[in-house]
Amino acid sequence: MAVTVDAPAIPPRHPACSRLNDDPLRLIDLLDFFHLMSDSSRYERVGAVLFNAEHGPLGAVWLDQGCQDQVNFDLRLLARIALHHDAHGLYLVHSHPHSDDPQPSRRDIEATRAAHACLAPLGIPVLDHHIFGTPDGVSTPIFKFRARGVVWIADATESGSSE
């Protein structure tokens, strides 16, 4: 039997957040989330896809919208959301709205490492990080850290993975 606990809503940090997800603890449908992330926008966006213990997706959460070339997000808010939904792992997802080639910047890699360092001790490792580039009308280029061999975990045993 599932038990539901009502938590107080956290005020949105950005006007776009209230337009897209007025309750940060409410998960967004994955299809809606990926449409949002691949939509052409002038501003970078960041969110996360949460996974359960069986590696099935729980849903996605909108974290923030930044400016044209950077976006910040609150690690405490991400931890709270992940714990609230009993997540056992997550993918970070953000957009590079002005790039056909969404290569991660040094700051992107550092943010991924910081998120993993914060969340892994809670049993919620960052499993991957996907960056959406500018859609061309046919497809959206996506850079996937794990597939491209970008390392964000200092010690592979931290993630509970034997990879």
C-alpha cells in the first residue's frame, strides 16, 4: 500500500518555472519534459529524470531556466525532490540552445560532479547527463556523457556500478 505525504510547496525560483511547473515536487510526464528540453528557446534549461530502484523512470522535474549561455540549479532542491520521490538514481538534462554540437563545457562537467558528490551519499547517483542542442526541424542533437566516455564519478564504486 502506498502512502502519500503532502509536503509544502517550494516557491519557484524563476518566472518560467511557475509557468511550466508550479509545484517543484510534482513530476512532469517524460514526453512533455523532453519536448520542453528539445524545444527551441533562447535560454538554457535544466532538469532531471528520476529513476526507481528497478531503473524504471519515475518522471522528470524542471529545475530552472538560465540565460543564453548558462543555467544554475539548486542542489538542495534537487536532493529534496529526489528524496521525496524515493529516487534511486537520476539523469541530469539541460539544453544548449545556441549549439548544433552540444559538447559539455568545463562548467557542465563540474556541475555534474558536484551533483553526484552531493547525491551519491544519499543513494541517488547521477547515472548520466544529457545535453540537448539546437533542433534543426528534423532531429535534436544530444550529447550523452556516458556514451561519450565523459567521467564525472571520481571512483566508479561510488555509483554502485561495476562498469
